Amino acid sequence: MATVRHQAYNDVLHRTPKHVEFPKKISEVFGENVFHQEVMREYLPENAYKSMMECIQNGTRLDREIADQVASAMKDWALTKGATHYTHWFQPLSGTTAEKHDAFFKPVGPGRAIERFSGDLLVQQEPDASSFPNGGIRNTFEARGYTAWDPSSPAFVIGKTLCIPTIFISYTGESLDFKMPLLKALAAIDHAAVDVCQYFDKNVTKVIATLGWEQEYFLIDKALYNARPDIMMTGRALVGSAPAKGQQLEDHYFGSIPERVTAFMREFEYESVRLGIPVTTRHNEVAPNQFECAPIFEECNLANDHNLLLMDLMEKIAIKHDFRILLHEKPFSGVNGSGKHNNWSLSTNTGINLLAPGKNPKSNLQFLTFFVNTIKAIHDNADLLRASIASASNDHRLGANEAPPAIISVFLGSYLSSVLDSLEENIKKGKMTPEEKTALKLGIGKIPEIIFDNTDRNRTSPFAFTGNKFEFRAVGSSANCSKAMTILNSIIANQLILFKKNVDARIEKGDSKDEAIFKEIQQMIKDSKKIRFEGNGYGEEWVKEAEKRGLSNFKDTPSALKVWSKKEAVKLFEDLNVLTKREIEARQEIEYENYVYKLQIEARILEDLVQNKIIPSVIEYQNKLIENVKGLKDVFGDNFEKAADAQIKLLQKISLHLNKMKGYCDEMLLQRKIANKIEHMDERAAAYCEKVKSYFDDIRYHADKLELLVADELWPLPKFREMLFTR
């Protein structure tokens, strides 16, 4: 058994970087495999190009003739890139992307064929997709799910395939994917934000939610990966003792990137740039063998597509460099896990970032409006935001003294907090005097310099303001960003609608526009104060303080997902036309299923490791010790106990941990069988969380103790020190 592990590690020691030649200027290849605006201008007739721009920018429908022209142009362009097939690329609720490839090739007679791609094939298809999660929306024996083209996200070529981003819906029109609700949420915040912007600038006719994600990940050598069934099947090491040296010296963070890793990074960045993904940042992260990449921010829907595309690219290119990439939120116990920080903001068609202070009191009043509305939305919908990041894998990370806690709070920095406190205190309920108006304008006018000089980051905050955007730090590294972005944009759209309604009501009662806005801001500051927190989110003091404030602390996914059932949540999404009640119920059911199945797989793998790898290795070592003790008895006779004292004590320790580990495994198996008989998925998820998962740490504790007691040559699994410090 140990031979497999040692052979894998020997393979690692002989790895050399795989260098790939790239063009001198990366800018020369940016977007070369994307059917972007300039390509459309070249390939489409003028009227078709204008129709496409209207469709992309304003959501207008394309008629059949234009769709045929776009399809033909898309095919002709793809053929120049060597494409032979096309696919509708979509995001089912399984959490990954999906695609079914069809050839452009079509026979037209004896010995003759042509490349054909029509508008009908571009706009809609009916894949055989009955096995994707649907939460009861349709019967699994019915394959009638449809993919429909999303023109706002450009098509692209990977390898020999033209990929067309699409939504995925049931034949009755319900969403079966992550993209469609996100598009609806983006439309909702566009309309709501434009209405509010009209108070300040009549030229604003469109507001775009932007997203800049930061992707953290681990790399391990693929030989070691293949020798760890738990990592292969679950994405994380279910057992393994922490190495003597982990991240405590902080020498890996922002350190020199190993040459072999750099070669991998250069290739996936190059391929990303060719697909129009503006990846610009790379660095070592805190934990050994942990890294991060980040692009320039983009429109939210496109940014999300690019993140999913990049994760797929990274996995494929990692294998070429004899690595495997781990996107799990907590692959290794004892060192930091990985997140995907979502940097979110709002921009107007006039070029204004609504979360960046301006150069005068008017623009800063606009900034305050959107700034405080965002805080109020988080305050009122913190449980929904927590549900958006809930998963079995992210549960290992949240609140583990390395990532934001499970308690949702907002960090602003002491200076901005003082600005809000001042506004709350100084704005009177009655008419403002000229002096009060002047003082307010002067105070608001100073906001840019206050932010410029005094903004800070709080790594322990799940939702922090960082100068001109909010950073949602609690999103998991393996997550589809659209899950969090759909909820975030929805709750802020809902809040902006409420804000405008309240401001208009104040104006009708006689307040001036500015006074009405000021007063509403004051009320929101007061009402949302308890969500603001400037301290250490890792501390136990914050847990106690949050409880006093009445903030939720959902420590596990089954608890966090309950919010979907609340009538307030259903009403919010239905009013915005983002999700129907049926779609919400389906998603909740799927989330529970995913949680159960992931823990079920982990439990099975853990049992397998214990029964078929660890126990045989431990028994083999016990037998060696027993033979040694017998030999000592032959040599020392009746006095052998003193000579064999260390071996006997070691045998006793090993037997203790072996019996405990096996006993906990047997109990876990029993609880798993009981949980599997529970009919309702929410109750089954709770049972897996409370009755099955609770044994994981107990089993691991004794397995890790055995790893330190059993001879290294007999231990069957690659150890953390081998996986985390390979180059």
C-alpha cells in the first residue's frame, strides 16, 4: 500500500516546468476567440449589427431574419477559428457548466455536405437534459428542457467548438439554471436604480451592476491527487495530520511564485485572455500551495460567465502541467481555505460609479443614497444573503478564524461610520435652516477626501466597503457567483424601490427633494445601525454582541436554507419577477439535496479509507511491533517487559485509537442508514448535519493520531507535508 504513495511522491520530485511559448504582447490576442462587438461589425450587415447592439444594450428582440444573419456570421467566423461543432453553453443547478456538441456538418446529397447553422439553432435548442437537478419542477422521465440564447454574453470558441451562452428553462418556462434569475435580477436593479438616479441626473437611462471576482485555489501534484481517493471524490482531505510547518511563518503569502506554478499560470492566463477574460492579477495566498487570480471588473453577467469559464480552463490546463486544482473551500485542515471575493458596484451609462464619491455635494448626495440603501438592504435581508453562500463545502470555512464569520455584518471603516453617525444626529425632522443645509453640504463635500485618506479593509467582515465598491468576502471558492449576485442585486433593487416610494411620499407632503432624500437617508442609517460592525469578526465577543443585536448566526447550511420558505422572501422575488414561488421551492429542495449527497459521499469515502486503507496499514504495523516484542521476550526472558516498555505502550496507544476510530465509523454508518430513510429532504439534511457529519471530526482525530504513530513507510496516503510543499 505504501508503494503507491512513495511512487507518487517520487514522480513529484522528478517534475520539471512545462514551458509554452506565447506572443510578446498579450494585448495582441485579447478576445481573439470571442464573437465580440468588433467581430460582429465586420461579419454582419449594418442593419443586423445595429439590431444586435439594440438587443445587447436594451434587450430588444431579434426577428427571425436577423437571427439567421447572426447565426450565419457566427458560423463563418467560428469556421475561421477551426470550429467543427457548436454547443449551447449553460449553467444547470448542478453547480457546473454543461454543453452538448453538435456538428455544423450536414449532408445535402450523395457524397455532398455543407456547414449549416440557422437562426433557429442559435436562438433555442432542446437538449436531452432530464437528469439535471430540477427540484420537482418536472418529471425526470421528461427531457423537455430548453436552452435559449443570451445575446448579452458573447459567443466564444474553445478548441474546435463554438460555445453560445444560454439560459436553461423547463418547457413550462421555469428557470432550471443560475443565469436566468441573475439576468432578471440585473434588470430589476437597472430599473430601480435608474428611477433613483433621476433625482440627480436625468441623463441616466441605464445602470449596470458590475462584478470583480477574486478566485482562490490550491494546486497539488496530480500523482499525489490520484493517490488520495478522498480528494479525488470530494475535493478535500477527509483525514490528514497537519504538518509541523504550515502557514504560521506567513512566508508563502505574496512570496516568489514557484517556476512550475508560474508556467501553469502563464498558460491559463494566456488562454483566458484569448477568451476575453481580463485576468490581470496573480499571487501566492496565505496557505502553502494556495494561490489567487483576479480580473478587471466587468458587467455582472459577463463576469460570472468568465469566472465559470476560467475555473474550467484552470482544471484542464492544470492537468497539462501535472497539477490538479482544488476549488473546494477547505481542502486541508489546519491551513486557510479558499474564497471567491465578489467586488460589487453600480455604474451608469453616463460613466458614473454610484458607489464612488464625487466632486461636489450633489454627486456625494447621490453616493450616500446608494451607499446607505445598500447597507439597509443587507440589514433587512441578511438571512437571504447568508443563504446565498450556504453549501456543505463553505460550512468548513465560514467562521473558522480565516474567513468571514457566518454572521452577516457590514464594515465601513471608522471614518465613514462617523460620517453616517453625524448625518443621523444632525438632520432634523422639520424643515432645515439655510445654515443646516450649508453645514450638510460642506460635510458631504468632504467625503471623497475622508474616503481617500482613511478607507481600510477588514478581512474578518463578510461585506466590506473598500472605497468605491462593496466586497462580499464570504462567497465560496467553488461557488457560481450568480447565486450570490442574484440575491444581492435583488435585495438592493427592492430597497431602492422602497426608498423612492418613501422619498416621493415626503415630497408630496411638502419637503423639497433634497430634504426628502436627507430625511430618508437619516431614517435608513438609524434603522440599519445594528448591521454595522468595525471590529474583529473572528472573536467570540462578536458572537455575543451579534446575539444581543438580534443578528442571525446560521452555522450550517440546513439552518441557513430555511429562509427560502419565508413568505417575505417569496414576495420579494415574485414582486421583482426574479423567481416564482415554485422556482424558489425547487431551488431550496436542490440545495438540501446537494448538501445531503455531498455529506453522503464524504461519509462513504471516509468509511472506505478507514476500512480498506488505514486499518490494514495499522494492523500491519501492529504485527511488526508484536513480532518485535516476541523477539525481545526470547532475548530477555521474564525481564522483557522493561525492555519492550516503549513498544507495548505504543501498541496500547495504537489499539486505543484504532478501536475508537472503528467504533465511530460503525456509529456513523448506522446514523447514515437512519438518515437515508427520512422522506423530507430538509429533515434528511438536518439529520446528516447533526447525526452523520458530527462523527467526521471524531474519526479524523483518531486517524490523524494513527498517522503520527504508524511507521511512515507503511502509511498508505500522501501526507500534508508532501502535498502542500511540492514544487
